[in-house]
Amino acid sequence: MGKKKADKAGSSAIALNKKARFEYHIEETFEAGLALAGWEVKSLRAGKAQLTDTYILVKNGEAWLLGSHFMPLNTTSTHVLADPTRTRKLLLHRKEIAKIFSRTQDKGHTCVPLKLYWKKNLVKCELALVTGKKQHDKRATEKERDWNRQKARIMRDSR
């Protein structure tokens, strides 16, 4: 028979930054590659990555991922001094870096990672230019999420 596609959109995610969608209004997204060490890739394959409280810094024309935590595996990092919170370089085009840099200089704007995922055999990071939400916006988001859950429950029970 025919081969099914192995990399589906939902199954290729390594780590999500769920807090970012709640805390910020997302204006524009980018896709960036990551420069990683071998032990980090093995750790990502095991799903040992965390993106909470992570942000993007643009310095000297390069983009860096700060605050991410990749838990080293005991079996793969015995001969290497593994730093789980090291600063990792993001691979972007110059125009994208310039755009991110100029937008983050505006008041209230920042750049945060939304998720890490596999694209074929490469690790990619989805970045977003964001602005912070006010407290009433967060409440509205929470109300909408609760209403959607309630709607789904009603639809499921009515069948």
C-alpha cells in the first residue's frame, strides 16, 4: 500500500510555550533554525526541552535564544560538560534579524519563541513578535477558552 506521511503537524512538536499565547498578542511569526550540539539533539529527541520564560535577544546582527532549558541525558552526555541553559544561536536571514531588531526597539514589543519542532531531520523554532496583553485581555482570553470548552462539552453530550 502507500506510505503515510510520518511528520504530521501535531506530532512533530518538541516543546511548546503555552504561556506566550496567554501573555502576549502575537503580531508576526518567523521560522528559525537552531545551532545545537550533539547531546542537545539527542535530548530533544527524548522530549527533554522547556521554553517557559525564554526570550530572543538580537546582538551584533545575530539572534540568540536565552533561557531555554534542554535537560541532558545521562547516557549521552557522560564525556561532555553539558550546560542545559546555555545561549543558543538562531539561524535567520539578515532581513528577518533586522526586522526583529527594529520591532523590538519599539516600546512594548518583544520577541519570544512559541515552539520547537522537527522539520524533516532539523530542529526549528517558531518565533513571534509580540506585545504584552493587559489584565482585562487575559480575562477575555480565559472566558473565551472556558466557553469553547463548554460548547464542546454540550455538543459531545447532545449526540
